[in-house]
Amino acid sequence: MTDFPRSLLEFQRRFPDEAACAAYLRHLRWPEGFVCPTCGSTRGWALATKAHTHECADCRKQTSVTAGTMMRGSKLALTVWFWAAYLMATHSNGSSALQVQRQLGRGSYKSAWLLCAKLRRAMVAPERSPLAGLVEVDEATIACRTKDDPPAGGGGRSHQGKLLIAGAVEVGDGGPNGGPGRIRLAQIPDFSARSLHAFLAANLAAGATAKTDGWAGLPPEKWASVK
């Protein structure tokens, strides 16, 4: 099942229940049939006493179809995971935790937020290449007051009541449509040179040129080496 569902109705027909979701995961893990990850045996059976779990006939090791995924050990139904993933992957502007909470009927905003956070991390391509060429870099703050922050927050570069982030965008050739290219965003603990250089090292390729606004924590020179 490699083709992607093109509508909500098609998605609902493919994944109507736990069994359908588990069968899909089982096919992805073992497209040619069960293979024990411990001993390599192809003899095994599904356990009736453990959901979505197979036991090897030779070494008796048990393996879940969710092993190694964000769903491992989760108490949420597979249908909830599948629906949340579909909604987040197909919505043009993304889906917020509040939207997922409402659409899936989750009672707790916290559980919906954790669900969305895990899915967002999983959606990052692990093989993506770092930004290259001319890269514009800047730092910013987003209002985010915790229970320990004063209601008024802090002014200037105060960290009180704020989420600190660093951002970088490729601007070398303007992209195919004349706009900016790929971007990277990350939360940082502070605006020190140490934190900002760590962000650059993680997201810029060797030889990239970091274009900054002159803030002392950011280097004006070419990012010639990543250490």
C-alpha cells in the first residue's frame, strides 16, 4: 500500500479500525512476511494476548509492529495516531494541537500537544542536507510566559516570558520562484555566541556564508568550517 489516500473518505476506508492500522504497519515492517529481528527466523505467529505483537518460533523473542516507532508503548489507539498523522500531513498550514484535540475528540490538550510534537519530530527528513550558499541568519523571540514568569514579561533582550529561537534561510539564488529557499528554525537557550554558533554548526554546510544583522553572537565571516 504505497499510494497515499487522496481524501478523508479513502483514508477512512483504508484504516477503519485497529486491525487495519496494525496490518499496514506489519506490511511495512515485514513486506515479505515475518522476520525475527533477533535471530532472523521467518517462523513465528501473532499473539492473541498481546496487541500487534509477534513471537518468534525459534528464539521466542516478541516483537511489536510499533517497535522502533513513536507509537511504541503508547496507550493511544493506532487509529488516533493514523488520523493525527494524516491531518497534520495533509493540512496546507499544518494542524495545531488544539485543532487535533478538537477533531479527534481528545480530552486533554496536553496529550494532543505531545502527540503533535512526536509527529513533527518524525516528519523531519533525517537525510536532509544542511543549508548552503548565502544563508541569512537571525534570532528572535516569541511570547511564551510560564507560570514562573511575571505577567508583564521582560523588555529588550530579557528572557522572561519569551521563547528564544534562531532561524536561517537560504537566499543565495532566491529559489526557483524568486523567493527564499530552505529554512531551519530551532529553540535556543540564550543569544550567546556559544548557542548561536551551535545552531549554525548543526544547520549550515561548510563553506556557507552567514549573512547576519551584526549581533555580536553571530559571525560576520564565512562559515568555512563546521566543528
